[in-house]
Amino acid sequence: MFKKKLTNILLLIFCGVCISIKLYIVYFGYVFYHYLVPPGYDVIPHSETIKSLLDKNIWANFVGYPKLFHYIIFYLSQIFHKDSFYILTYWTPVLIIIPSIAMYFLLRQIFNAKTAIITTAFLLFTANYPLYGFVDGNYPNILGYGFFAIFCLAFFIRFIINKKLLDLSFFIIFYALTALTHHLSFAELTSIILFSTISLFIYFLFQKTTINKKLIMRVVFLLIILVLIFLLANRMYGTLFITYTNGLITGDSVIKDTHLSRAVDYFRYPDIVGPIIWYGGLMGLLYLISSFNNSKESKPIKIIIFAWISILFTLSKLPQSGLPERFAREIALPLTVCFAYLINSITHSLERHNNRISSIISYGFVGFVIILNSSLFNPVLLDSLPNSFSNMVWYRQVDQVKTDYIHAHYSKDNPIIINPYANPYMEIKNKGFVKNFVLSNDFSELDKKNKEYNQQHIQEIYRSLIDKEIKININKVFLISPKPSGNTDGIVYPIFGGFEKYYSIMSDITKNQKIIKQFSDGAYVVKIENVEKK
């Protein structure tokens, strides 16, 4: 008894150490490189959404896009007296560990603590999910799918095993929380539950399983509640479900971005999911299939896992799903469960032989594999986690220097003009102190005439448009700034899509004008004073 308690205590300590190490990995860049914003761009619309919560009533805020995540951040900012942007910047990295916490709970419904903790460690350190989701700013998705949906499926499994009303109640609660957090996560979860339920019904039908009246009543109650939650979600999301379903059937994706809607090639899955989880999960899936008939009690659980993987894999191969790569990286979670079956089989085999040396070697190998694939022990990955934090952090110390300068020398009555495609954070960090440069429609019309006129004539028209802009902007101040370092591909990230055109025109407008201030990244502040043609 004492030995078992000691083992469990040591496993819990190990789990705590793993979580602490992961948090260190995540916050490494924030501390070492002094990140002032989180990776990616989505923090900006999330911040704007949070600030707008007080403008509408609660129900109105949940219509269109569910906002439970935003309410959580809003109330955290109120409780701790911090700006919501500060909470989004420095607290949201914690989201990266919560899928592992939820996964541990799910695994404990199926396996012992040892298997659950070892497998969770693999997910925590070797999976690319949810790191990529965090970099993309998918905070509600991580909370919805990576936490609430996993708990929902865990209680679904518990209900299948125990048939207890309490498990059913928690299942409903987490299903509702998912609906209130993220629409796509809710659609995924609904599809998984629906497919699992149909598969389980067919299985029980062929098994001729005797079902008592009490269980039937609970299932009917469950279906009624699920329908009510679905109707509520449909009311919140408007026609999104219908439009999305029609898009899947007709092949017309609701997301028109060709980069985002590309189907995932088979060779890319290991990079998207993480090679250890991908290959370990596939081996676990093969073991799952081969051992399907070993235990009658575990068959329903395996059916749910098959349904889970099938739904996500299918969506990752369909361009009309809108976000195939997101579905591909989310396969990491059901594959982790498959991997757990393989790990559980290996640990049981070692325990049966009661060979301490082989156990030590095996667990040592597990630790070595985790270390080898963990960014903690790879300085290249720590510097640019995960492809990467550094490449996706678009507001640095040099940008803060610009912000400080703008606030010291300009006002809301006298804003400085900026390139709207240069840095998405300059506007939110300098609210009211900057004004986006508005490009005249004449420049767009000129682009259309490139084939009609010769280059000399095009240049003459362009020069006249520049002279016109100079006269319009007399005595105005411009910030001519390069794009931030990192991944700023305008095709992948449309927020940088018009940079080159705007930069070229703004540079020509301010050419030969007085430079007031220069910055270390090549940016400069210039005032238009001379309206004579050069």
C-alpha cells in the first residue's frame, strides 16, 4: 500500500515538474527576448472584442461569435486590475498546457496513472498542438477544443462505462461550455459525438445488448438536452452551421483563402502533428485495431476514438472544410489516446516480467525520446519556438521606441500618418496618435491601365499623382517604417499584403523632405514642407 502511494506521489511530482518545464519553455522568449506582444496577429481582434463587451448585452455579445473566452479575459483584467491586452499578452501562454491537463483526465478514465502521465508527458513535450494554435492566436479554439471538448469526451466515455447521471450532467456542462467558447470546436465536437453515437448504436444493435429502461430514459434526456444546446448554438451562430455544411457537401468552402483551405498532403502530417505523436499514434492505432476484440468492455471506448480520428482526418483532407491544417494538428489529441494504448501494453508487459533493469532502461528511453524532441533541450527551437515565436512576434523594443516617440511628440489632434500594412500593432499601441495612410483610388485605376499605356506614360501619370498627394499632405508628418522582422509573407498574412505598394508610394511622397527622426530598424519620421516638384 505504502509503495503504491509513494509511486503515485512521485508520478504527481513528475507531472508537476513536466508542467513547470513546459511553462518555462513557453515563457522563455517572453523573458529572454522581452516580448511585448504574443506571437501572431489575432490578439488584436481579440483585444478589440473584449473592449466592446460593455457596448452590448450579454446575449448580443454571443451572437455571431461565441465570447466566453473574451468574458474570462475581461473579468480577469477587472479582478487583477490589468489591461486586457496585458492579460492576453502575458497570461494566454498558459493555454498551451491546458490540453495536456484535460488529456490526462481523459486518459485516467481508460488507463492507470502511470500510463496516463507518461503519455501526457509525450503530448506536453513532443506535440506541435497546441503550440501552432497559440502562434496563430487561436485562443478560443485551444480553450474550446483543447480543454472543454476533451473533458466533454472524457465524461462521454465515463457515461458509456458507468452509466451514471453525474457523468451525463458533466458531459452536458462541458458540451455547453464548448458551444459558448468556439463555434468550430463545437462543430467538431458535435460531429464526433454524433458519429460516435451512431457507431455505438450499430455496435450495440449487432451485439444484441440488453438495455434497461433507466438507461434509455437517460439517453433520451441526453438527446433532448443536446438538441436544445444545438438549437441555442445555431441561434448564436446564425446560419453558420447550414452554410458550413452546405460548403462541405457542395465543395464551396466558407473560407475563400486558398492558402488556408489547402488539403494536407500525407507527408506533412508528421511536421504538423509532431513526429513522435504522429508515428507513435499510428502504431497505437494499429495496436488498437489488432486488439479490438481483446476486451468487450473496452470496445465502446475504442469506437469513440475511431470516430474521433476519422472525423478530423477526413476534414484535414477536404479543402472545403476551410481549415484542413488546423484539423490536421488537432488529430494529435486522439492519436495521443492511441499512443497511450501502445504505452499501456508495453508497461504492463514490463510489469508482468517484473524485471527492474528492463523497466529502468525502458523508462530511461522514454525520457531520452522526450528530451530529444523537446524544445527545452534544443537551443535553436528555444530561440524560435515553434516556427516560430520569434518569427511571429511583430512588435519589438524598436517599435516601442517609436511608440514612445510618437506619444511624446504628437497628439490625437495632430496624429502621425502610418502605413496600415507595415505593422498591425502600431495602430493599437498608438490609438488616436496615428492615422492610417489612405491610398487614392487613382493609384488603383493606374494599376489597371498598365497594359493600355507605355511605361513612360505610366510614369508621368504616377508622378502627377505623387505631386497631388504631396500638396494634399502639406505640413503632415509620416512614419516610413519597414515591416517587422520574421514571417511577414503578405500571401499567408494579408495584414502585410499591401505593404510594398504603400511603402513605395509613401516613400515617393516624402522623398527629399526633412527627416525629423530615425530609428535603428531603418524607419524614419518625415514632415512634408516643400510642395515644389523635384
